[in-house]
Amino acid sequence: MPTEPTTMHESPSRAGYLAKLGLPQVTLRATIVGLLIGSVILISNFQFGLQTGWVSMMSLPAALLGFAVFKLTPMSQSFTDVENVYIQSIAVAVGTGPLCYGFVGIIPAIEKFMTSDESGLGRRITFSTKELIIWSMGLGLFGVFFAIPLRKQVIVKEKLPFPSGSATATLISVLHGTEIYESDSEEEEDHTKSQNESPLQQQTSATQLIESTDYNSNMKSLTYTFLVSSFYTILSFFFPILKKVPIFGTSASKQYLWDFQPSPAYIGQGIIMGLPTVSYMLFGAILGWGILAPLSKYMKWAPGPIDDWVSGGQGWILWVSLSIMVADSLVSFIVLSVKSVQDFIIDYRSRQESYTQTLELQQSLLEESDEGVGGGTSELTPHCGPLEIPKQFLVSNKVALIGTLLSTILCVVTMRIIFGKLIPIYASITAIILAMLFSVLATRTLGVSDINPVSGIGKLSQLIFAFIIPSNHPAKILINLISGGVAEAGAQQAGDLMQDLKTGHLIGASPKAQFIAQIIGTIFSVFLSSIMYQIYMAVYTIPNETFRIPTAVIWIDCSRLVTGEGLPPKAMEFAIIFGVIFALISLLKNTMPPTSKYYPYLVYLPNGVAVGVGIYNTPNFTLARFIGGLIAYNWHNISNRGKTSMIIFSSGLVLGEGLFSGFTMLLTSLGVKHF
């Protein structure tokens, strides 16, 4: 009599993975710690976002700080790696609020730079705290719900690397002395893994760096750099000269703003960015502030003071910066989107072929078994199928669908509450649909390159809406800004959640727990971000020399550009020339195959977005970052420690100045005088 088929026994690692899912993750203690850490990151992101437009997820320091809090308490023995993932997920959701809700770009663009005529109301728009909370709530949730179905495709099936998420998982696993699950645990077909991965994915997987991390050493590094940065922040408040050191002479400082700001935070940001990126920024600073701005002043195209956004060189070169960034972003976004669609089609066809082959093999084996070949069941009888994560640990597609519909309705309603009939309902719905489409493409781009192209997505949305909204609509500028904000918010939220889900996937955390973390962090961030924005606007006269809100200027000028506003003399010609040049560079950088003998030399071609940032920011913001890039390049010569330690070192520099900016804000509000 034939024996009954045996089921496949789970490997110890897979059994451990399933066991981890049931560990306590959504705990009160972890929620409180995650919200506190996220608040620190949020304050830091506000400080540097309003200064330069630069905002960071800070997932690595969030994970390390979460571990440190419990390491110093008696609860350290019961603190698990999956609970650490939950903390980090909440912190990231809180900390990225300033960018997601437009508080470093769109909102100040509307309040500070939009004219009475452009608002469609005949008056300037100023938001109350209540309106900011309503606005943020409308933007904050649909990206989270819409991202849920993407997990299975980009993380489980395609196994996109998501470098930041993978690095965070590595750090958490080392801190806790636990295992990273390199193999998939949900709906995976091991025998098709290698053939379904693209060459880029295989190369990324093969070069994943798992380094040993000394916790005590890293904590000392984080503490010391935090203290140094904090000390500089307080000292520079009393001695403002430390923010504008005229190392190139007083004439270059006064006439062309060539100063040096030895900010530890800027150096830390430069370390994180790396030498190539900051080198491109330095090239942009030289091009903009060393050549084009002086030229525009000399030729009387921009006769005003060099730092004037309207009649000065800064306002003139901004159009060149905008053209370069838009050209680079759109070309790279289109190329990467086409590649993503191609990879998806190839992956789908490959899996269909593999599935067909498996069915044919099973049918063949069953026929052999029926014929009694070998006297019983063949040893090649296939196993019972892939191991699945139990449904109670997953967020169902039903929840995703209902949540997406409700959050979409919420977004439309909040826009109507704040702006009334100025924003047509069809415009709000169209913006959300575009945001969802762009979220898919942005998530895939982030998964491969570790860059979420939210700025390019926002500008692309602005360009599309320039054709949707009638040119005679009184609020066309306002609608254009809001459409870009919706697209940016959706892509930002979806990307952040996917990075966190990659971390949890490798560690063995519950996807549902991480989803809850994202929801809690988002709702908390809605209130804290709105309040912090109002505090900054109340304490400081913004824009000023410190808080130049350059991203807001980019947003408003892009809206004016795509809706047909005029440009300063000769700005159009220069913008077109540089736009074409950097579009060609972007096309070359994104299409040249790695097998080409010229591929290694692409690093010497400047990245358009980085060049644009170097142009629209004053040189003092770029020079310190360049020093940070040099430190990053020579890190292994300076220190024997690895890349994770370098990121933690730089994070301490950023967090110190960011957090103590709250203290200097208090001093400013109290009227404390500078020396």
C-alpha cells in the first residue's frame, strides 16, 4: 500500500521567524520611547529643513537610541529586536513629518511668498494651528494605507534591497545578537529565487555588508559628537560670527556671500551624503555663486543685492537651479520608471513560467505514482507549498482598500474645509490618484537606489496640473502647489513604510505591528509638526539669514514657471541651456549599463539635483558638507571602524545641533542678546 505524502518540516530559522511574530511588539513602553525619539528627530528635521530643505529618516540612530534607552534600564532583558523595530518605525513616522506635510516647503511657500492675487482670495493666506492639523491629517494617511499591498510585491517577491532598511536591520540584529533572515518567510519559491532576480538585485544581495558593531564604542561616539554639536549650537547663538566666518575675505563675504559655517551638523550631513554628492554640491556653489550670480549682477540682469530673491543674483540663479533639478529629476524618474515596469513584467512572466513548470512536474509525478513506479510514492513528491505568515500578523487587503478609500475622502474633505471652493474636488481626487501612481514608482526607485525622488515627483505633479487647471483659474498657483504637496506626501509615506517593512522583514517583526507603529507615529506627528511650525514662525522672522526656506522658494517659483509667469532677463536662456545639459547627463547616468568600460567614469559627471541644491543654498551651507564628504571618503584611514559606526558618528553631530536648536529658540523668544 502506498505511503501517504509527507509534509515539509520547517527549518529552525523559519520556525524561529514564526515564533518571533508572536512576541510582544506593540507595547506601551516601546510606543512612548518611539514617540520621544521621533520628537527629537522631528525637531532636528525642522531646524535643517527650514535652513536648507534637507530632511533625514534617521532610522539608524532611532534604532540605536531605542536600544540605548532599554539598555540603561532593568527592562533590558525583556527587550527584543522586534520591539526595537517597532520603536524605530514609530520614530521615523514622527520625524519625517516636516517634509511629509510640507512644513519646510509648501506651507511656507503659500504663507511667505504667494501674493494676494495668486491665492485666488484677494488676500495673503495664513494658516491657524487648527488648519495646519487638518491639512496634515488629510495628507498623512493615504500613503500609509496604499503602501500595504506593495509589500508583497517589492519586498517578498522581488526582494528589492532597500539599503537603509537593510542597514537598520543589520544594526538591530548585531545589537541584540540575533539572526537576520536572508531567506523569505512568506510565499517564497526558493527554486525560482535566483532566476527571478535582476542582475542588479543579485549584485546588491551579494554585496550586503554585515559588520560587527561595538555597542559601547558606538554609544560613546554618539554621545561625544552630540555634546560637541550641542556646544557649538549654544556658542554660535551668543557669537553669530561662528555661522558666517569670512575665510575668503570680507569683500567676498559681503558682496557674494562666500562664508564658512563650521557647523558640526552640516559636517555630519556631509558624512551621510558622501563625497560624490557633496562634490556635486560644491560644483553647484561655484557655478552659481562664483560665476552666474556675479555675472548676472555685472550684466545688470539682476542689479539688486546678491541675496535678494526678486531682483538679486540669488533670485536669478534660482531659475537655473530649478531647471537643472527638474531636468535631472524628470529624466531619471522616467528612466527608472520604465526600468521598473520592465522588471515587473519580466518577474511576472518568469514566475508564470516557473509555476507552469511546477504544475507539469507535479502532474508527471502523480502519473508515475498512479502507475506504481518504484512501488510507492516517488521520493520526488513535491512539498506542501511555501510557508506563509499567519494572517493575524498581516494587514489584510480589505483594510488597505477601506483605509485608502476613507483616507482619500478625508484628504478631499480637509482640502474643502481649509480652502473652500477654491480647490475643485476633481483637482483633489486627481492629485491623490497621481500620488498613488507615483508612490508605486517612487517605492521601487527607493528600493533599488535608496533615494526617494519626492522632489522630482512633486515637480512632475506640478507640471501635469499646469495642463489640468485652466490658465484663467484665479487660484491656479495655489492648486498647483497643493497638487505637488499631495504627491510628495504620498510618496514620502509609502517609501518610509516600505523601508521600515524591509527592516522588519529581515528581523522577523510583525508587518501589522509596523503598520500600527506608522499610524500612531503619523497621527502624533500631525499635531507635533503643526505646533512646531507655528513655534518657529512665532519666534523667528522667517525668512531670514538662518532660515532661508529655499525649498519654499523652489516650490513657488516652479508653480509660476509651469503656469506661465515671466522670468528675469536672460534667465530663460540660461535655464534652457543648463536644463538640456543636465537632462543629457541624467540620461547617460541612468541608461549606461554597468558592463560598459565607461561606466566607472560616470561618477565624474555631476548629479543635477545635487548641483541644484548647491546653487540655491548659499556657499556656507555647502562648504561644511564638503568637509564631511572628505571625512567620509577617508573614514577607513582615520578610523578602523565600519560604515555603520560612521553613520552613527555623523548622526550625533546632526542630532545635537538639531535638538539644541530648541534651546536657542527659547533664548530667542526670551530676548537674550547676542555678543
